[in-house]
Amino acid sequence: MIHFLPYVGANYESGGIFSKRIMALGDSHYCEKASDAVPSLTRDVIEYYLDPASENEGWMQTYRKFERSLVNKATTYSESREIWNSLLFYNFLQVPLSGPRVAGTAEEYREAAEGFFEVIDQYKPQVIIVWGKRLWDKMPTERWTSSADVVYDGYAIENGYYSMSDGSKARTFFVYHPSAGYSWDWWYKAIMKVMG
């Protein structure tokens, strides 16, 4: 079941600036108060991040580093909006966590698979970029086909495909979580190599 609706960029369906439908898949939302866990939270977070009137907050670096790893340059506000207008962003876990570095339970990850498949069946991404090894290791095995690792700069990148209900497939791989230890220029080259 989907609780946190995905953010769907205005140009996602056409592929926008990437000419392919790319889904960025985060792990979870952090909410200090249960009342903050509203269905529009994912969309609200991205819109707040993209609003030039918003104060620059530390958590925004996660989104900034990821977007830069898709275009290989430092981005302006208008470029950020163009990038996110071309993406779909969805958080896998559909329950809020209490804070960063907190993991969901095995059951919460299992239960989240239904919503994930519902989202990919509806929006049919061609590429899914999973944020972080923790989430990657908990992704569902149903509808999954592994591919040989793609090696970039001596690093083996695990990847494969998720199948959708119409038979189409989404190339899927993980990047380090952009919140820490994420070199966007290195990941740009790695992402481009995996996407071919």
C-alpha cells in the first residue's frame, strides 16, 4: 500500500532532459511528529527543496549531490528544477522513521514491496537508481533478474532489471547514498556506464 505518494516531475513521462524515464528511489522519510507523515510528504519535500525562497538546509545537500551526479556539474536553481522535473522520486518505506541512520524493520521492507510494484507498474520507469546499499540489500526479489556487474574504475556495480506488469523492464542499480561519502563527479561516470 502506498502512503507517501511519489513526486512525479512535470516532464517525467517524456523522459525530460534525460530522454528516458528515471526513477530515483530513496529509503525512507524521517518524521519527528506522526502528524508530519502526510501522503504528500515526498512531493512537499521536493517542492520545498526546489523553491528558491527556501532557506538552504543541510539535508538539501543529499538532493543536490544526486542531481549533480546526473548532469556532471554544479547546478543552479533553474537547473535543479529542470532535473527534478525530469525525474520520479519515491521513498521505498511507507512508514516514517524516527531519524537519520535509523533502519526500518525487515517486515516494513517486505510490506513496502507492494507499493513499490504499484508505482513502477503505473509510471513505468526505464531506469531505477536506488539510494544506498542498505536499501539495495532489502529490495524485493520478485520480478527481479540479475545482470553481470558493470565495472567502472575498478568498482563492480551490481545491477539488473525489475519487470513491470506490462512486460517492460527497468534497468536497476544502486549508488552510494547521496547523504554522505558521495562524489557526484565519480558517480556521474559510473551511472552513465551502467545506463549505457
